[in-house]
Amino acid sequence: MELTNGAQITKSKKAKIIIYSKPGDGKTTLAGLLPGRTLVLDIDGTSQVLSGYENVDVAKINVDDPHDSILKFYAFAKGNITKYDNIFVDNLTHYQKLWLMNKGEKTKSGMPELKDYALFDNHLLKVVETFNGLDANVIYTAWETTRSIVHDDGQQYNQFIPDIRDKIVNHVMGIVHVVARLIRKADGTRGFILEGNQSIFAKNHLDDRKGCVQEELIMPSTKNEAGGN
């Protein structure tokens, strides 16, 4: 077993991030605001908001075979990783819907079978772990939902989280550096909550920021050291 002393451990220079919010709050737009060049996988069909951003290349998922399509996107991203600073997967919530719908189309009932849900859970965890291995910032988006949490003392509250299947959402949130909830204020300003509480799940293992404006999610310390390709 190889051991590393804590004094020798350095924080990753390539961020792995999940951002989430309700639809229309500006998740996809973030792809155009990231430093360097960004490769986007458009899963939910919202990439038109990136019109005019010359630093962004967009691939669209094949809705008839989302499983194979996301694997092909990964292969392309890996093969061209020196061209990109950021890989942007938009979004996981819609991907799980497409994947399960695709399975349902192959059954007599038109609905996914029980085993399909377990297969998807394993598949999505593998997808996130695999994309996390890319030598780039990797940003996943998701829509938001709420879950009910009960304390040991019986107190119950609702918490905003990414809309990913209950059985794996904790695992997915656990294997990224940052989970950030995007909010839009009444004046139109958009920013991320990076520190969680009872009402919002968020975390930031890259630095000590508790929040940031939309365009500063990726800080200079998490860019390529050479400033991009």
C-alpha cells in the first residue's frame, strides 16, 4: 500500500463540479463564461443560449441511444483533451430521463423494468467517475429537487439537492469537489451558493469561498497552469 503524508497532498488543479438550479436560471450559459475553451454535451437541448460564444464547442446527444452517445462523447473528449480546459455535461437530470425512456421503449408496458433502475444507477456512477478522470475541469449540471431529512430529534426539513435518483445522489455529490446551487436574485444577478445548510446541499473542497458570482465559479487556481491551450 502506497502512503502519502498529508503535508505532501495538494488540492486538485482541475475542478470536478456539479451545479444545479431550477430550469432557466442560467446553468447552460455558464459554459460560455468559463475560462479557456469548453466542450459541451447538450443533453437537454438548451445549447442555443451559447450562440456567439466562440470559446465553446457543442456536441448534441443522440436521444435514440443516449447510453452509446455519452460514451462516444467521452471518447471524443479524451482524444481531444489538449484542446479544452473544460468539459461541460448538460444535464444529468435529463440524461437519466432519456436513458430510462429508452429502456422503456423496449418493454411491452412502455415503462422501464425494475432492473433498469439499478442498471442506470451503476451506469451513471461509472460515467461520473470516468469523466472525473479527464485532465480538465469537468462541470455537470442538473435540475433541482428537494428531499425530506429527519434529524435524530425528530425535526424534519426539506433540502434542495440536484435532481438525481435518490439511491445515488449522495454518492454522486460525494465524488466531486464542488456542489453548487445557482440562484438568480430579483435584480437579475446570478451566483452560486458554495456552502450548505439545512435547506441547501452545497460544498466546496477547492477553496474557502462560501459563494461566488456566476462567472467566477472556476478560479485561476483551477485553470490549466499555462492559462489554457
